[in-house]
Amino acid sequence: MDKIILTREKETLLIPLYGKAKETQKASPILVDTKAVEIISQIDYDFSSLKIPEKTNILMCLRAKLIDNFTKDFLSGHRDSVALHLGCGLDSRYHRIQNSNVDWYDVDFKEVMEIRKLFFEETNKYHLVSSSVTEDEWIEKVPEGKGHNLVIAEGLFMYLKEDDIKNLLRKLKHRLGCYTLIFDAFNVFTAKKAGNHPSIKKTSAVIQWGIDHPEELERWGREIKFLNELYFTANKEVENLNFGMKVMYGIANLFPFVKKAQRLLIYKVC
């Protein structure tokens, strides 16, 4: 396969992909993603150049696992749902959750989708949509108002400007009607400092948004209701970490500023 060349934030899709492949090959992995292993083996890219620290890899895998868990729970309670995975990169969440009832839409840049189509095949239940999420036309490919809608934005919103996120949520509301939204977010301090992370510096991506208080989104519109905040430092998956990491996460969980540096936020938009 030819060498893959991606620029700026698009290159960041390789970071979680490689991280999940590495995690899968451990004796006791947080997350099992055999598709990531398959893809990594077929891409001609110097993944060591991404310089992913082990603690970053663990955080990414915890993030993916917690979103997987939430997605499975949501879909088990809402038959025949529509799920949108925005900025999907080369993630294989649809295959990991193994739910044959959901109507699933993976959305990302055209150049990302061209790579994705080498490894993923569309079906009548699984769809690949080539577009930036900030463009308008792509959303017309999603069914209108089926009732039970889930929107996932993993590793995405921090790369968007606040106005772009606001506009995106409005467009989704207009098209879908009601939906549940789950995404990960930095607090403002972490967002400002994240550009110094070695992996981010390697890709030259720009972090543009962070949020300190989840209720801030409720001021964007009365249709937005904050539901829950999930911390990477305190969840059942932490029990699967090695002793040193469990201690580190336990200490981090004692300090609100630290545990809120990056977390998952869940909203109902209706």
C-alpha cells in the first residue's frame, strides 16, 4: 500500500488507531479492537514518529471503551436507532458494538473516507459519509426524525471553533429532531496547553475549544439539556489497569481540576 499522507488534524486519526492496536495486543487489554490491528498492519507509516506516551494511549483506550459502553447501553434501550459517529477517522466502533438493529453513519473528511473505504464496506445498515462535519450537505444523507438518535463526537470538538459546534448542534436538531449527544472535552486550561503534547505537535493540529462547566452548553439554546459527566479517573474500566496506573488515576480523581481536564459529557438535545 502507498504511504499515507495526511495533514494537520486529519493526521491525528492515526494516533487512536495505533493506540488501540497496541492495546489489543496486550495480555489484559482495556479495549479489544482487532480491526485496528488489521489496519495498522496494512498501512505504510512510521507510527513511532507519533511519539504516543503510554499514559496518553491508556486515556484514549479508556475514552473509546467508555463511549462503547454508553453506546451499547443506549442502543439496547432504543431499538431501530440512528447513530452518527462524527469525525470517525479509522475507528471501528460500529463493528465493536455488534448491534444489527442500529442504522449507523460514519462521517469524516473525503480524504479520510477514501482510506476508510479500503478497510470498511458499506451495507444497508452501515453508511460512510464523506464530508467535514461543518459543511451543510452531508446531513441530508441522514434519516429525518426517527426518534431515537445518538450522536458521538470522539476526539473532535476540541478541534472546532465554538461557533462551528453551535451551528452543528442546531443542524442536527433541525434534521434529527431529538438526539442524545456524547463527546469528550478538555477544560479551558487543558485546551490551551494541549498543543504542547508531543503527538499533537507532530501533527501540527490546533486545539480550539475547551469547556469548564457542562452547563455552559445549556446557554446555547433551551433545547440543550446536560445529562451527565463521566470521568476517566473514576469508572469500572480503571480496575483493569496495572497497579501503578490505578494508583495514579485514584490520586488524580481526588482533585476536581485534574479529573475534569478531559472527560466525557452527555446531553439531550430536544
